[in-house]
Amino acid sequence: MILPIVAYGDPVLKKEAKNITKDELDLPKLIEDMFDTMNNAGGIGLAAPQIGKSIRVFIADASPLEDEKTKDFKKVFINPTILEEYGEEWGYDEGCLSIPGIRGEVVRPSKVKIHYFDENWNEHTDEFDGMPARIIQHEYDHIEGILFVEHFSSLKRQLLRGKLNNVSKGDVDVNYRMKFPVKK
């Protein structure tokens, strides 16, 4: 089922999400709904807070990017913990399904080491680099209550304030379902 994506300004996006237990919810259904929602919106990552759930779950599917490092990168991350971010820092023009119409360069380390459970509750500690690492860092920020625009300079955030307020009000052109916190 395609769910509405929570827009900038909703308090759930600023909360640190909670770990879940194995039998706490219908995880297969949640994961299926998250992939349906992300794919419908044309995204490559989606965190549970973006669908209004303050839990430590995010998904990634970078296969649409069609390069060697991303073609098979489709994963579910449950109760993840980033153990290390390292490597050369690099900037990339990021966007977010919860903040449509706004993009900007975010500088992040090129590699990440992360501990997590997959959709079958198998435990992993893996290292990723390049675009997979960036997607993980972006989605991990979501479950920590951090939005990509918070990586911008204070001047750039001030310049974007009007656009961000418009997103909160639903005054934005978007072709997927959204839930706006200050809808007129």
C-alpha cells in the first residue's frame, strides 16, 4: 500500500526514533508498504519517520542509479547503529522526499560501517562506500531526527526558510501522496 510521505515541519521528523522488537509489528507488511511508497515517489531511500512512524527502520534501493556500486544495493535496515564514518569527504546534491523541490550539496564521509538487522532479523555489520554509504547516512539521519537541510550553512537555511514553510503548508508541486503539517 502506498502511504503518504510526511512533509517538512511534522514533529515526527525531528524525533530520535526508537528501536523495535522482532514481533512488535507486522514488519513484512511495513517493509512492503515502505518500498511501494518509496518507488511510487521515485526515491532511493525511505525512513520510517517519513511515513509517520518513529521507529528505527529504513530502506534503500539505489538500483535506479544504474552504476556498478548501486545496481544490487537494495536493503532493509532495522535498529541500525553507525559504528564509523570515514574516508574522504565528498559533496553531493541531495534531496529528500519529505522536502520536495529543495536540493543542496551535503558533504559526508565516503565510507560507513553499520550494524543492523535485515528483514529476516539476521544480524549484520557491513561496510559501504560511495553512493550506498551516502544513502545510509541520509536515511540514518532521519531516524536520528536530523534532516539533510540541517547540514547546510545557516545562511543557506535562512535563504530557504520561505520554501521550507511552503512545503509545510503543502504549497509545493509534488506527484506523490504527502501529509502536510500546516495544510491550509
